[in-house]
Amino acid sequence: MSGSDEDYVFDEASGEWVPASQLTEAGDAADTVEVRDAVGNLLADGDQVTLIKDLVVKGAGQTLKRGTLIKSIRLTGDAQEIDCRHDGIKGLVLRAEFVKKR
């Protein structure tokens, strides 16, 4: 047997034994979710977005109009949802398909 001291882990996705270091690298890459706006721009935490459509906010009794600026968004880990705040509306979650990066 060779002199390798590296640990191997069974990867259920591929059905093979892989080095532990390789598995952690692949796991880190899989944890990052790309969130894209309506025109395909990549969104990140802290970006400013503009609404491209009038949206009725359930439970708040308000309608956010097209062109409304939303500052300092936060990514939720879901590829289609962003978390943000707007005047008088706490815990607002918007679908990425209704916003455009500014």
C-alpha cells in the first residue's frame, strides 16, 4: 500500500470513495447559490434593486409600485428569494424575478 495518510470519505452522490479534502471543496462550492434578477444580473448582499412590476404585499395592505427602490437586500439561500425592508413593512421577501439590479 502507498504511504498516503489522507482520509477517504464515501460520497453518496457519486457512489465513490473520495479524499476528504476534495469532498469539502465540492461542498463549499455547492453551498453558494447564485441569485439573478429579472434580466440576469447576479445579485449580492447589500445591492440596491428596483421593482419592475406593481406588487401587492399580503398582510400589509399596501402595493409597492413599479420603480420603487429597495436598498440593502439580503440573500436568503434560495435562488429565487431576497429579503429586504421597506418603509412600514418588516420581513419583506421578494421574488428575484420581479426586481432589477440598480
